[in-house]
Amino acid sequence: MASHIVELFEIIPRTHNVRTYRVTKPSGFNFVPGQATDFSLHKSGWENEKRPFTFTCLPEDDYLEFTIKSYHDHDGVTHQLSLALPGDEFEISDAWGAISYRGEGTFIAGGAGVTPFISIFRSLKRKNAIGNNKLYFSNKTEADIILRDEFDKMLAKNFINIITEQPNTNFYKGRIDAGFLKDQIKNTKQQFYVCGPDPFNAAILKFLEDLGAHPESLVFEK
């Protein structure tokens, strides 16, 4: 798989610990909305610390974009990335990944797991093809909701937020569990897109299969 050096030119704050990083786009670089890349910092000591990050721009944009949550409890890639400045360089691989749009359905995301869905929804919006797609988005607090205003505008009533830890919230308070999904999902003959931490994915996929969703209708990063 080929590698490419890209240069950071813009940083956009999204939440208290999430930023969007826009970088130069290599000539001829292509990806499908939902795909990711192997990403590393192009500086001494960090070149081999590769992490999978999802493209959140559109394939036709003249730049590449990543929307990334930084974890500051240890000196890792995302912490170092939060210190990056325009002009810094990163190394990325060609695009890869199993998540892509296969038709109208239900998207279920946990925290930063929403990132593969950003490019998908932006692409659908540009094509005026949002349809009746729904996004269930689980976060610890309302302050953690990534691109809240944009998802509100794109999806309106089909943007459903679930808050797990904030005591006072106007959104659904709790977790996405079997009971929640049974109450919310009446049609299991549709596509389901799932992305979040590994335990979140495993639990949601099992809940969906138990409800009757066909394994081939489940889209997730294997």
C-alpha cells in the first residue's frame, strides 16, 4: 500500500477534545465515504506509530480532512496531534475500510465512532439523497456531541442523541441496549451501520442480530 506525505493547513475546533484537521491532498488520491487511512506523525520517533483515522471530507474536495478526538491521559498520537500546527506533516496510506453506503438505513455510533458516517452523510446531503436515514448517536455528555449543529440540519428529527452520563439532559438518558433498540427499530429489513469502540460494536451487532437483522445487512469495520 502506497504512502503519502501531507501538510496540515487548517485546524477547526469541534468540541472540547475534538478537532478537524485539513491537509493537502496528494495528486490522484481517492477514497469512498466511510473509508479510513493509516495515519502517522511525520516527525522523529513517531513515524511508526500508525493509527486508523477516517476521512470526513468529500472525495471531490481539493483537500483531505480528519475529525479526531484527542486523549490526554497519555502521550500518544492523538495527544501529539492536538499540539500540531499548520505546516506540520503527516504520513497517510491509501484508503481502506469496509464501511460504505449500501442504501437507506439506521446508523448507530458511539462517540468518535461517528467519524466514518460524517463523509457518508455529507455526500448524501450534496446529492440531496438523505432520505429517511437515521443516526443514533451515543455520547457521555451533550458537550461530547461531534458536529451537533450539522447533523441537526442534515437529519432533523432523524438525528437521535443518547446521553449516558450527564444527569440533566433533554435527550434520551441511558444506553443503547436491547430494550432501546427493540423500542426504536420496527423494520429489521434495512441496512444497519455500526461504529464505535470494540465492546460497543460487539454489543450492538448482537442486539441487532437478536432482533432479526440479517448479518449481511450489518455494515461495520471488521
